[in-house]
Amino acid sequence: MKRNIIYIISLVLALSSCTGYQKLLKSNDYQLKYTKAKEYYQKKDYLRASTLLEDIAPFFKGTQDADNILYLIADCYYNNKNYETAINYYTSYCNNYPKGSHAIESRYMVGFCYYKESPDPRLDQTATHKSIEAFQIFMELYPYSERVSEASKYVLELENKLVYKALLNARLYYKLGLYQGNNYKSAIIVAGNALKDYPYSNYREELSFLILEAKYMQAVKSIETKKDERYRETIDEYYVYAGEYPNGKFKKDAEKIFEDSKKNIKN
């Protein structure tokens, strides 16, 4: 009986709350809507808050509250994990209020929302590139912001994700070998570009060794007239790898490649 009474009271309160909210939506008292929207926001009821804020936004244009309303809308969508819409509103804030009280935070949040949208390395990395770009713009505009260190950390993480994707692609080319063309060459190009574009990546050694492996296999499977030249290129690549990683985790495999390449050079 006691549980039933509690349930009925809760239901009545919920229904009255919904009724009050519906009346509020129909109201023309925009200041009241704004006040209630902020209350909903504080209670983390972001859906109701954003609905009210979007409703009143046109009527507050040109007022001192306009920028805060726009920022709160963006923040509501972010907290509801609707990052794509949040990006649109944060970007709108940056464009409309570049010196507003929420300008720094909004610029940072554009990058962070794209960061949240960044998928698994095996998938399309458009959001990853956009996040890096947005964070870089943020750091250029606000180099003394306390959030620069966070932005820099995220950029490094995202760049490593892009490098890992390149590593996966290079490995795939390597596995394909000479299937329908010289995929070893493609592996070398992809890995080389990743090293050039992201020289401080966590995957630098893996990429360097993959280039060595690909050059070696390219030599092994070459026609006789190209073998000598390609084994020499492999040896050159070995010195590049060994010079940077004298005690690298692929040291033994690299030395085997080096010794075999020397044996196959004619002079």
C-alpha cells in the first residue's frame, strides 16, 4: 500500500510537471522561458532546456543575453551527446561573438566535439582531421589559454590515430605483395608519407621497419636485372633503421635482412 501511494504521488508530480512544461512552451513570456530554461539546464534536463532556448533565441537577438543563449544551446546538445549539432552551435557562437564571454570555450569545444566523433582508425577519419584543425586554430588564437595543454594532448592522440591508420594501410599493401601490381612500392610510399607528416608518432619504428621489409621483399621478387639495385636500396634502408634504432625491437629481423641482402649483391 505504501509503495502504491509513493508511486501515485510520483506519477502526479511527473504529470503536473509535464503539464507545466507544455504550458510554458505555449507561453509568450520569453523572459520566463529563459529563466526556466536555465533552471532546466542546471538540473541537467538538457532536452527541455534546449527546446526552450531555441524557441526564444530569435526574440533575444541583439540583446545582452543573446550570446549566452546560443552558448547554452550548444552546451545542451553537447551534454546530450549530439556532437554534430553542438559543433554547429559552437561554431555559430565563434562566428557571431568572437570576443564573447564564451568565445574561448566554444572554440575549444568545436575541436573537442570533433574529437568525440573521431571513429576507430579503420574507418573514415574526416572527423579526426577536423578535430586536429579545430584544436590548432584554438591554440593559434588563444596560445595562453589554460586549455592549450589539453588541446595539444588531443592533437597528438589524434595524429597517432592517423598514423596507425596509415600503418594498417601499409601493412595491407605489404601483404598483397605483387598481387595486381607492385604493392610493396605502395607500402613504402604510404609508410614514408606517414613518417614525413608525423615525425614524432608512437608508430615511427614500426613504419621504419615496414619500409625496410617492403624494400627487401621487393628485391627478392624482382626480375634479375633489378635485383642488385634493389638489394642495395635495402641495405641503405637498413642503415637508416639501425642508425635510429640500434637496439630496436626489430633488430634481429633487420640484421637478417641486411645479411641476406649483402649475399645477393653481385659486387
